[in-house]
Amino acid sequence: MNKLLVFTTLMLGALTTQAANSSQKAKGFIDINIYPYLTDVTNDSVFTINLGANLSDNLSYFSLNNFYNQGDKHYINDLDGFYTEQNLRWKFKGTPFDATVQANFRTGQDNDRHRLGLRWRLNDTSALEDFFSSIHLKYAINFHLIQFDNDPNHVWQMEHAYFMKFPYLSDKLYLSGFIDHTFNETTAPVIPNNPVVSETQLGYQLTENFYLVAEWRINQYRRTDVNNTAIGLQYKVVF
């Protein structure tokens, strides 16, 4: 947990400094999610903080911070572990591509990962933007082509991220999520060769800042109970 606190503090310090030195105010968001109810896997994530900020015309920051439940109860009992992804992205002007670097920390020993990659924003691609705009979908793929870790294999990953609105139904409704697809990783025999981790969140705005959320989760690193559903509340602030 100390690594997460130190790294997050450093990144927030960098955000503050960059925003103060920038001629244009940083813009971004923070959302805090709490999931009082889990259907199948009781030691799954019950508390999540997401933070994103545009630091300049080219540079942006995004972090995912998950905290996990302890015990065998379907409601929040006690926090027992963490997982975080800290990302910096550099946009190539005039293109739908970003250079990316990711620092990945989690509970346990010798399991941190650091990645370099290229992110493709499909909805900003000239040949595709009209289509994605027509269905109100933002969609990006991050090719984490180089990974530094303790695995002797050349491990790499495709990370899909999306956000979709439904104005023809309700301006308060959205669908968002990610799909992480890892390749060439050394895994236990009971785990698929190229495991997938995904979360699909359906949210409905209750008030200006509060949302009712439900998540369908898939984690193929788990030997049993690959699927899980979490129900909770989200507090979101855009700045």
C-alpha cells in the first residue's frame, strides 16, 4: 500500500505543478466509486478512485485505483489489498495516436509492471469519427508493446477502453468500461493462455454528482468465479 500512496502523491504533485505552470488551466475529472454489494466474489474491488487530467495540449494523466474487500461477506467488510494503474499519455498533434507509459502496482511481492505503448483513439480517426459520433461512442485501444516485469517472456497487452451515451433514451444513462487482454504471459495451467480482465459499468445519474452504477466483471486470473457483479454508487466531479 505504501508504494501506491507514494506514487499517487508524486503524480498529484506533478499534476499541480504542471497546472500551475500551464497557461491553460488543467481540465479533468475525479470519480469515487463504492460497491456495497458483490454477487459472487466477495473479496473483489469495493472501492475505486479514477482520476484524469489534461495537463497541456499534448500531455494527459489517468489513474485507476482499486481497493479490495476482505472476508467472506457479500457486503463491505474490510479493505485487504490494492491495484493501481498510473498513466501518462503524450498526444501526437494532428493524429489519433498517443505515446503512453504506465506504472502498475499491486499487493504482493515482485509483481509490479511498467509498460510503454501506443494508444489509438478510434473515435478521433478521420475515417471513423462520423460513425462513432453517430452512435455516441468514444473508443480507444492501447497497445502496451513493451512490459518490464519479473516474467522472462515478452509479455504484452491490448487495453480497450470505451464510453457510450444514450441520448435517444436518456441523457442520464451511460455505459463505460475496459477490456485488458494479455499475451505471452506465464500463467498457471488452470488459467487461459491469454487471460482477459474486463469491467463493464452501466450508470444512471441521480443528481448532479451522484450516479447509481452496476458493473459486470470478468477476471480470468481467478481459478473459480470468473464472473462477478458489483452494485454501488459513484460520486463524480468534473474540473
